[in-house]
Amino acid sequence: MQLYRRLIYCVRVFLAFFRASLAARLTDRGDFLIGIFSIALYQGVGLVFLAVVFQHIPQLFGWTFSQILFVFGAFQVVTGLFYFFFSWTLWFSSDYLIEGGLDALLYRPAPAFLQIVAEGVGESIAELPGSVFGIAILLVAARGMETRIPLSTAALFALLLVAGVAILGGIFTLLALSSFWFRATRSAGEPLLGVLDFAQYPLLIYPRWLRVVFTFLIPLGFVAYWPSAWALGSAPSSIIALTFAWVLVLWAIVALVWRRGLRRYESTGS
């Protein structure tokens, strides 16, 4: 019962901060629409690139156009949700540590981490259509394949994509929290954004050493490739356990680093 009440309380706090942040974000609707247009343009360029490539080759490392399009769509779903829930990691250092935004959050009775996420979600509402576009790409890709994905497989695949969001969010959250020790005006996660684009294509097109890095060291392969490969029958079932193991490990480290970071934090007024 105590856990249930705590969960309801966290949901109410999240929704309250989300509504306030969303209202502020929607005051400039032109900027909101431009954000959606930018996402559609970015995804459109990616689709055109894939279409041009497959006009010259029938397959890429044994993967058909529809299969690679499936991975691309999964990537768009996961990254859209990532930016929606975790874009705050990109400005955590400047907004919350250097400018002192964390001070106000710590004085409130609600959990500070929950407040940060809720504020970030409201400000990143324009990123959500990216996931909607990604779902549309997934459906088109699935219809273009000769074999049909069973409903049970599709349900677990959706759960793996959620895990992919958690993995990506965990990586960038850890990088953001490193600012407790290494403050900088720019997020520590920004350099990784350039590397993230590697995750929108099958890992088979990269050298073996890079596939190992993206699976066991920096798990970007779990953003789209491994869930898609499993759903398409190109990866073993053990990849499911490895995916959720990464989620547990990353967020256990996040919880530890967050607590230690707060103990280290010195208010801007101190």
C-alpha cells in the first residue's frame, strides 16, 4: 500500500510539472511546428538515402530494403521517445548546476530527479511526433516483408524498444550526472549524439570490433538493431535477457551516481 501511494504521488507530481512546462512550451506555437517539421525532414532525408542505396543493390549484408527500413523505423521510435523523456540531459549541467536551477528543486518536497524529468518532458513535446513517424515507418516496412511478425513477437518487440529508450536514457543520464564532478557549459553527452547515428543501421555493416563495442561497452546496438534482429529472426533469444540486464545495470549505476552527486553538490549560493 505504501509503495502504491508513493507511485500515485510521483505520477501526480510528474503530471503537474509536465502541464506547467508544456503550457510554457506551447506559448510559441511557431517554434513548436518548426520542431515537428525538422524531425519530418530529417527522417525524410534518411528514407531517401536508403531508397537510393537500394536502387543499386538488392541486399546489404543479406538484409533487404524492408528489413533495414524496419531497423531505421525502430531507431526513430526509440530516439523520439529518448528526446521526449531525456533531452534534459543535454542541458543539465548549464541549467541545473552552473545556473543553480537545482537549488530550487531541492527545496521542494517532490523528488528533484522527478521534477527535472517532468520539466524536460514538457519542453520536449515537439520530439514526440518523431516516434509517431517511426511507428508508421515500421508498419510500412513490416508490410513489405515476405514473412509476417506474430502478434506475440510484436508485443515483446515493443517492450524491447521501451528497454532501448531506457538504455539510451541511462547512458545520457550518466554522462549528464558526471557534471557533478566535471562541470562544463556544454553537456558531456553532446559528443555522443554524433555517434548515435551509427545505431540506425544494422551492426553487420560495421567492423567486428565496433559491433563488440556497441553491444558490450556502449550498448547502442540495443537502441534498434538487436530488438529488430530478434523480431526478424536474425538474433538469438538470449538477446532479450541481455537487453534487460543492460537496463538494470545502467539504472542501478544512475541511482548510485545521483545520490553521490547530490552529496557532492554545492549550491551556487554557497
